[in-house]
Amino acid sequence: PRGARLALARTDGAVEVYNFAANYFQEKVIPGHEARSVESLCWAAGDRLFGAGLGGDITEYDLSRLSAARGVDGGGGPIWSMAANGTGTQLAIGCEDGSVKIFQVVPGGIQFERNLDRRKGRVLCLSWHPSDTHIVAGSIDFFRVIDVTSGQTVQRIMVNHHVEKAKRECVVWAIALLSSGTVVSADSFGRVQFWDWEQGTLAESHTVSTSAALSLAVSEKEDSIIVGTSTGSTYQLQLLPVKLGGLEKRWVRTKPFQFHSHDVRAVAHSPTALISGGLDAQLVIRPLMEKIQKKGYDAVLRKFTFPHRRLVSCARKARLLLFQFSQYLELWRLGSTEETGKDGEVLPLCRMPEHLVQLKSKGPEHIYCSCVSPCGTWVGYSTASRFHLYRVRCDGDGVSLRKV
């Protein structure tokens, strides 16, 4: 929020940081780790980045060394959600055992502060009130509002109460608590609902999708909301006056965007753009045209479909290609042809491309970078803590690797 950087997590545990000021350039990549799954990320205390996941640890990332710096056990089993308060001094986590715990962000790490009221059912999403007085926590079939000072649940609302004989459970996937006291929930029935939490009543309900609504984000002025669904579409809801110039306002679904092919697991709302990330591994940045005055690079829709760092390296003389995956490398020999032709033509092969060797990395850390030498006789790769070098020998059809 209000920063110049965007952090995103991938399913292999890698974390990437993009810089808005530098045309959304991918500034840093922290490689993944076998034991680290990242369910939620948040910035706290200015530019400190924290992640939490199903391993049950809260991890702070060292953005200068590009590694996980410190991990603290959350103490409540797998962590499904995490949120920082408005000032960035406290982190709240939602755990598998139904507890919400508060941690203090201190110099050099985080410190457990206290447990809030615990109820049955895993806590899938969390949101702080902008004044830091209340936290709303979403679970299966209900959400609750917790007073931070007393630690007690002050309101518990069933999201399916008004649906007659609801057969299947309703998962509250995402939630937001606005400064007006309105709670916005997104659930597995594809609904975005607005609740008055003090009265415990439903104010508005919008069915945005036939499948689940998975994620939501609210703009800083609280007049626009972006929702991501499991069909790959994102929707924008805006708070607009009912009559032109009138004071009464209502939430209106304004724009649907279909930029993803799979679940939209994460969304963010910057002052000038809607940002979404999905299981199709794409990051999409959609500028809000009404916020951008002049035409230019800022007004362009951006889709990040390819990696910003090199994952394939080539040994020209030996006609070899090295492909880097998170936990192994593959070495291929290129095919060859005896024909000649113009640029862009596809020539018949007299020899097919050949998969020579697969090299698996040892240990839980994922591969950060790799390279094959131009002569094709050396392969090197690196993880966060170790560098490995191998000698490659091609004798006839066979290939042998020797660790150096």
C-alpha cells in the first residue's frame, strides 16, 4: 500500500518484487524452497516484507541478500492469511486451528504479542479496520469481527443465513473492512457482499460470477474494489452516486476484464491501476484510464507472460541448450539439417533434438541461476547458499557428468 513496489509469491515458494516507478521492472527474485509455501505476503514497517504459509512459519525476507532472513513459528498450525495494520507495526495471522494471533514488528524481527478470541474453523482471510481498532476474519460459512483491545469477538455473521437450506458450505475467500464499518466479503458462491457489521445485516449483494470469487482489493479512497474469480475474470465495483450530484451512493459493478485463463488468486489496487495474478502464472496490470491524464507508456495494458531473467543458456560451439527449472536442469543437443533456406522457413531435420541429461539439485533450496560454457564442457548452477560446477563429457552418443 502507498509504496512504489509490488511483491508477488509463486506456488514454488519464490517471491518477486516489481518496481512501479521503473515501469514495473522485476527488481528482485528470492528463489523458492521445498519447505516454504507462501499463502500471503505483506509489507510492514515501511519496506520490510513478510510472508506466511502452510508450513506454519512467518518469514521475513532479506531484500538485499535475496533470501529468507528469519522465520518465527506462528504456533497455530498452517497459516492461511496474514495482514499488517495501517501503521505497519503489527501483523495479524489467521491459522488452521481457528486462532487469530497478533505479532509486534520490532527491529530485527517480529515478536508474539497475544492471541485473540479463538473459534472453530480455519481463518482463511483477514482485514484490519483503517483505525486499527477491529479485525475481521473470514472462515467457512461465517466471518467475525474482533475487537483488538479486548480480544473478544463482537459480531459473528453467517454468510448463508438468508439462503434457504444451503446444501454446500460457503467459503469466505477474501474480506475487507472499510473505514465506514462496512464489511466486504467474497465467497465461493461467486458473491461480493456488503455487510453492516454493527447491525449484522446484509446491505448489498452482487453475484459477479457463476464460480468462486477468490480475491478482492480496495482502493485507498475506498471508492473502487477489484474482485478476482476462478473463471479467470476480474471485476471492478465502484461507489457511484444514485442520482447525478446526489449524496446517496451505491456500489455498481462497472467493468469485467478477462485477462486470465485460470483462477485469479491475487489482486491489488494501486492508485492508477488494477493488478491481478493467476494460476496461469501471469501478472496483469490494467491501468485505470480515468486516472491517467496523458497517453503514454503508463496507459498500456501490461501482461508479464515471460520471465525477466535468463532460464535458458546456449553453448554455441557445441550446439547445446541448458534449461533451468526450479529443482533440476536439462541439457539438450540441438537438431541439425542439411538444407538451406530463407529466414523464417522451417527446414526438414536430418537429426532430431536430443535430450542428453537431467541434473537434479540436491537439498531443499531451489536453483537461482545456471549456465553452460560456450564450448559445452562445463555446467554451473547456484542456489541461495551454494555453487555447483560439473564437467560434461560427450563421448559418441553417451554423456557423463563429473562433479567438480
